Amino acid sequence: MQYKKINNLVGWLCFVIASVTYILTLEPSVSYWDCGEFISCAFRLQVAHQPGYPVFAMLGKVFSLLSLGDNTKVPYFTNMGSALASGAAIMFLFWTITALAKKLLPVTDGENDKSRTILIMGAGLVGALAFTYTDTFWFSAVETIVFALSSLCTAIVFWAILKWDAHADEPGADKWLIFIAYVIGLSIGIHLLNLLTIPALTLVYYFRRTKKVTVKSGLIAFFVSIVILGLVQFGIRQWTIKLSAFFDLFFVNTLGLGFGSGSIFFFLLLIAILVAGIIYSIRKQKAFLNLAFLCVAFIYFGYSSFVYIPIRATANTNLDNTHPDNAFTLNSYLNREQYGETPLISGPYFDAKIVDQTEGATQYRKGATKYEVSGHKQNYIYDRTTIFPRTYSTEGQDPQFYRQWLQMGDTDVPGMIENLKFFFSWQTYQMYVRYFLWNFAGRVNDMDGQQQMGGFKGYVDGDWTTGIFDGAKHLPKSIMHSNTYTPLFALPLILGLLGAWYHFKRKKRDALIVALLWFFTGMAIILYVNQPSVQPRERDYSYVGSFYAFAIWIGLGVLALAELLKKALKAQTAALAATAICLLTVPTVLAGEEWKAHDRSTKHTAHDTAYDYLISCPPNAILFTYGDNDTYSLWYDQEVENIRPDVRLVNLSLFTGDWYIHQMQRKMNDADALPITMPFDKYKDGVRDVIYFRDSKIPGYVEVKDVFDFISSDDQRTMTQYQSGEIANYLPTKNFKISINADEIIKNGVVPASQRSMIVDTMKWKYTSNYVMKDNLAMLDILAHNNWKRPICFAITVGNENLIGLQPYLYKEGFVYHLMPLKVDTAVRDQASKINSVVMYNNMMNKFKFGNYKTARYLDHESTTMFYPVMVSTFLDLMQGLIRENHSDLALKALHKYDSVMPDLNIDMRTSGTKFFIAQTAYQLHDLALGSKYITNIDNYITDQLDYYYTQLTTNSNTFSPRDAQIGVQLINAMADEAKTNHQTALYNKLQAQGKDYETKFAAIFKQ
């Protein structure tokens, strides 16, 4: 059989193996994080968050149609889109490896040619299948996320440049370069990661077209590749839209034409320039200039997918992030301006003080007939700056994290040494090397390990491991027996390093190209993104292109091993043996270890958790959420499956945007517009962005409506002059009230008539912040004008700072707090645990779904660490509330419901502490067997952890928390007391002995 046919067939075999793997393990419904938003935006062709993903959305729409009208199947098929894209990426990886391997092995005749073919196919199989089963790539392959399609684009362009390289001397070979340009343009509409292949692609062109390669010309070629990358990223992607915006500004504000006229003229001018350039290059027979113009034109062809964004924004879709319906907003949207700018070359230290500021670029917004000035960017001048700023952020807990990570005192001043330490220890090691080793050495578990210094110091959560020395570490059974403990014995790493060594030894130029791909899709991202500190989640998916490049070397490692075996075996035998050994020790080991940590086929937790949020709400409720995971999957449930379309979702993290408040003022699905009375001019960008508190010593409490009217008034008498000279509104008091009409409250169904005596005459509370942001302003507008006609709810995962002091009047009804004007029960220490028992019991016992929590073969990190504790504490609040109200029979039913639907997990000491209260409740309800079962399970986990801590203590390691050890011992003693109280003598004796033993073992650190 011809080599080409074999190569094609085995490549397609890789596609089938990878695709079947991913389809068998893909999540059958929506996943956490961005997936809910992406599925919703694909299904209804809406506008996702910055910088927009039009190609991804349109392809997702195509796959969603395979559901054939069954909307519950939409996520299965969009997830399948990711699976097939990932399978295709594996196929192109195979062909990439075989192309590079073919160049490494000289052409021979007869038997040796057969051995050569076996080796090339073996290299492709090992490298492609190894990458198939790597942790990071597999995770993205089974959910609706952009990284699967982005990886496919990376695979295609790198394969295509090798095709060009193989045929570069043939007529028409440059069509491959134009094809690459088009794919790069398309990829911008999926994710920007694909642009990072440009330096490697440029170097392939340089090596192929340059007759004499020198260090000097090589460096020039490298810098040219950076320039090309910059031209595409900043010139084509950013400045095209920016220039069109200023053309539009001139045409609208100066010439008096309509919005968009200037942008249309600009794009017609751009097309004319490109066409003229192509015609000129043909007439003058300037081949290189022709190629350059064609490549730019085809990048624009691909990039033109972004026309989708303003078209769909103009259609006012339900999900319409930033509402980029004009050139200025689109420019801001594409550049992710709302996330701020990150210093790269020069910037401040985190403790630097602002000593001055200058006015920067003018910012514009779309007005009624013209563009209006909304403000100016502010350029801050600091007293201390540095080159290569790495410890620069003053946001939130970032300064505290810098000091903690770098072991700095409260008064220590950071300098260049601290910058470099942070860059190497956290940004490079913790946020890249650790991820790299997850994929090719092994992983301890899927816990978040961003803040824990691991590696050579020993085990910590989220660390990498080979598994070789773990027996000597005496790791806890909870780690060793978990689905997410995936030791790979460093076999992929060893084979990859062997392949890299062999590649550099035999073909330095090709090896350098792969190394450049590895660097730019890995470390270059670290340098460019300059992550300030702890991220909302682990970021390994950002570097999948780098792991892809290393997989090429894993494949080439087969050639290196075969060369070693040839010293003792015949060529064909060595080829077969090397292929077999590498297949068994790398892809097989990867598949065997990683399958259990990636099989999401039985999990529905994201879908059902979102369902539980929505079903907890009363009819026509307004539900305030905050984070991605308590919003995006709810969007999916509403937008795709039409679950509770009467509930109006309000994401507080977006509510600071004028565009989002404006969207809330119109009907969405079956939910009416929010009762926001402010006209757009009162809160548009640049107006009332922040209103500061200035105490006017107003006695008593002030009606929320009066406060709102005061701070939203345009009357100069309601304003004050700030130090900057600006005259603006201010907040005169933090003492708010709402007068209550009990008849209206009962009539509107906010409180049942049976609880009339509990209704207060006046609802009073203290506002908790020193300023009013736009989201707070809009919330006050709602509180002032809702008149209790629609229930107001908050997701129970919303932080206290976003509840604006309303906690005394919030009652749990499942996964939401319901605002109710009832008398404040000052005897309740934890106001967050109050429940509306009848409603909550009905919701949780009869309406809730539990996502196969108890039976799923695998639960992801968010299901276990984020929502499992929430589910435990919610059931606990229900039980305890029912007991307080003398409904022990119902509490017992709730306990048994919990036991039947929730797995008995111990995630950490905090969760174990909460579960101890579940055990206490079981004893309190006289279910001694269930209480003892929970205590025994908790005890097994705690003693497992404490035994590990003691091992660490005896080896003078600092890889455990003394506080966790103390909590563990306290829990054992508390459980012993509980067992004694409930006459569980054997259990008490066991726990008491354990408590005394561990108190002795940890006496030294407890004294400290």
C-alpha cells in the first residue's frame, strides 16, 4: 500500500479513536463556567462576553440543530461539536508528526522502506493518541467551550505550513499560505490563541526560502515574525475597528450622516486598497507583494465573521453583552476594555502611591443622533515604578497575596528581586510548569492549587506527581483512591524529552520551529497576560497549544527509541518494538489513568443546580445572581430549555454597565421589564458611575424612594462639590427604610395571611458601603418602585457585600433568599440560616433535582468543592429550621431525602465540620444509625488526613496547615462527645482514644 494512503488511513483512525473517546465521556448537558453562556448564545445566535466568538457561535448553532427540536439535547450535540473538533485536531496532529518524522528518516528501498513507514506511523500514533488522553485537552473536548475549536485551528495551520514546506518548490504551493491566512482570520472568531502560531509559521517560511541561513538573518526573521504577529493582533484585529470608529465619528458628528455611514465608507476604502494592491502586484509581477496582499485579504475574509456581533446586538437579543451595536462600543468590546489594562514593559509596584494623573484618550458613547463624549481615560503617575512589573496589582486581596507568597512582612518594600521571584515562582512555575507536569508527569487531584507552593517540597492540593515516590509520602487514602489521582509515572514527559533531544540532534531547524510553537503558546502567554494573582479557576486550558507542541516530541520519541533498539535488533523489529513499547507505556497509561477523571457521561449537576435556583423562586421573581457558575447555567436553562422563563435574572457583576441596566428595562422571555424608573440619561456611561457617601447627619431612617430620588436628581441643590472640583450627587445617609402596607403584602402573596402578625410596619436596615455604584443605584430604584408586586430574591451564593445590608429580611426558600418584610429575629445568630420553612420544604423535597450527585461516576471540581457544600448547608438549614418550628417529622424526612440523593463526600475540614452538624441532626431526630454512619465516615476522613499531617510533621515538612490539624482534632473530640451523649459507647471509646492520641502527637504545634 502506498505511503500516502497508509498515512491518510491511520490519521483517520486517530480521529475515530479520539472522537469515540470524547463522545463516550462527554457531558450530556450543560457544564459549569462559560459553557452555559456559549450554548445559549449559539442556540439563539446571541452575543457572548468579550471579545466575542462569532465563528464558534455559528458552528455551535449548526450542531444544536442536530437535536431535531428536543432542546434538552442541544448541549449534548454542541458538546459533540467540541468532541469532533478535538478528534479532528488529533488527526492533524498525527499528520504533523508523520510529516516531521518523514523528514528525519532518510528515504530507503525494500525492507528498510517498510521499517521507515512503520516508524513514521508509530511516531504519529503514539504522539497523537498520547495527546488525546492528556488532562487539559480532554477536559475541553467534552464540553461546549472555545478551546476545542481553537486547538483544531492551531493543528490545521501548523499542518498546513508543513504541507507548504513539502511542496514549496512546486507551482501553486503558496495556496497553502493563503489557506493558513484564512484559517487564522477565522480563528479570531473562536479564540486569539491561534495567532501565537505565527512566529513558528514565519520561521518555516524563512528556513525554506532562505538559501543561506545565518544567526543574524535568523534573528531578523524571528523579529519579523513578532512584527507580523503584532500587525495581525493590533493592526488588523484592533486598529481596523478603531479606525472605522473614528471615520464614523467624522461622518456622524461632522458631516451629519447616520450611524454606521463612516464605518461603511472605511471598509469600502479598505477593500479598494486591498483590491488595488492585488491588481498592482499582478501587473508588476511582484510575487511576494501579491502573496502579502492576498494573505491580508484572506485574514480579513476570516475576520469578517465579526460582522455577526453588531448585527445581532442591533437585534437586541436576550444575551447581548456590552451591546456592541456601533464602532466605538465594538472596539471597546473587542479590546476587552472593561477588564482594564495590564502593564507589561513598565508599571508600578503594588504598594506604589498615585502622585498625579493626566487625562488620556477621549471616550465616546452613542447618543440620540451623534456620538457624545462619555469621559476620558485616566493615566495615573506613581511614586514607584519598575521595568518588567510583575507585582503591580492593587485590586482586592492581590497586595496581601503578594506578601504572603513572597513571605514579605507588612512593612517590607517590594523591588525587582520580588518581581523576579513572583515571575519565576508563581507566574512561571505555579501557573505554567505545574500545568505542564499535570499533563505529562501526573496529577495529585483536581483541587485548586494556585496558592500552594508544591513541587519538590511535597504534596499539596492541585500539585503534580509522578506517582513513583508517593508511597513514601504516605499520602491520604482520600487522595490515593480518588478518581482525580492520576499518576503517569512521568512516562509521557520522558518520551517527549527524548523526542526533543533526538529532534534537535537530527534536525535543528525543525526542532527550533516546534520549540517556538511550544514557547509562544506557553511562556509567551505568561509574559503577555501577566496574571496579577489568584485566578477564579485554574488556567491550564490557556496553554493547550504548548502541550500540543510537546506531544509532537512525544511522537518523535518513538524514533529515538527505535534508534537505540537498532543496536540490538533488526530495523523492522526495532520499529515494531519501539512503537509497541511506546503505545503501551504512554497512550495506554494516559488513557487508563485519565479516563476515570474525565468521564462526565453520567453527570447533570450544572443543569440541575441551575434548575434548583430557578425552581426556588416564586412566580415572576427577580433573581439577583453574581458569579459565572450561578448565572451562566441558569441562562442556559432559561434560554434553551425554557425553564422558568418568568424569572428575571440579574447578574450583579454586569449590573454596573449602563447597557445591562438598559436591557433590564425591557421584557425578556416571559419576564416583564424590571421596575427601573431612571431614564437612560441618568445612568449612561460617565453619569453617576459612582456616588460617594457624605454623612448629612439625618436623624432616623429615610425612605428608600426618597434616598433614590435624592441621589438620582439632576438638581444642583442635591449635589456637592468634591475635592477634584466635580459637582455630583452624594449619598446623605446609610439608614434606609421601606414603609409596609400589610394588606398589600398579603394581597401580592409576599407573605401568607397566616403570618400577618409577623409583618413589620417599617423595614429598616443600614446600607453597608461607602459608595453607590450603578448596580446599587439600579437595585435601590427597584426596591423603591417595585411596591412588592414582584418577589425579590438573591442566589444564596451571592456575597454579603452585594446584599446591601438586607440580610435581616432575607429568608431561604431553597437555593435563593426571598426578601420578606418580617420582624427581625434578633435571637438568630446566623441571619443567613433563616428559612421560610413551608416553601423551602416543598421546593427541596418535591421540586429539586440533584444531577446524579450520588450515582455519577465522576464529579468535577465545581460540583464537589463549590456546590456540594452549598447543598449540604442548605439541607442542614432546612432540617434545623424545621426542628426549631417543632416539625421534627418533616425534618426527619428531609434528612432521609438528603441521605438518598447526596453522596457522603468529605472534601476538606470545613465540609466535614458542616457534615458533623448533619450527624448531630440525625442523632437529634433519633436516627442513631444514620448519625453514627456519618460520624464514622467523617472520622475515617479526618484520621486519614491527620495521619498524613503527622507524617509531614515528623519529616519537618511545612506542607500542611496546623489550623487544619487543630480543626481535625477538635472535630474528633466533638464527635466523641456527641456519640457519648447518644449512648454510642463503642464509637465514643474509639473517638476518645483517637482524640487523645492526636492531641499528644500534635501537642507541639498546638502550643504554638
